[in-house]
Amino acid sequence: ESRRGTMSTEEDTKWLQWVTHQFETIAGEDREIDLQEFKAALNVKESFFAERFFTLFDSDGSGTITLQELLEALTLLIHGNPMDKLKFLFQVYDVD
């Protein structure tokens, strides 16, 4: 039985499969997502947040997001401790 606010192992597995499938669909043959693909996938009108999330997800600064980078960032947001989540949120708004 999963506790409120956490995912069970089975839910985690299903979520990882779904994220991987979505990533592969968006990334295409190069298996990486660039900023334009990221914005299109999110279907956002205000690009500030898309650009900030993209920058934070692109941990190696290559200009693209790999599946590994995406999974690491999403895992932090879902399973990270409150301080990790707060730090990430601060980085979204801290443009400097």
C-alpha cells in the first residue's frame, strides 16, 4: 500500500515507462530534446517557465535534454526532500 504523497514501486515503474515513452516520442531519432521540442511538448504560451525548466533539466549545458537528465530532474522533484524541491523552485525563479 502506498502512502499519501509517495509512489509505490509498481506506480514508479509505470510512471518511468510512461515518461520514457513520451520522451522517445518527442525526441525522435536523435534521442534528445532541444528547447523547441520541449516548448512544443509542454504546449505553453508563456515560455519563461519552459526555458527555465529546460535550463535546469539540461544539467550538462549541452543545449539538449537526454532521457537520463530528464529522469534525474523528475526524480528529484517527485522523491527529493523538501529542501531539494525548494532549491529547485528557487532556481526556476532566480534568473541571475
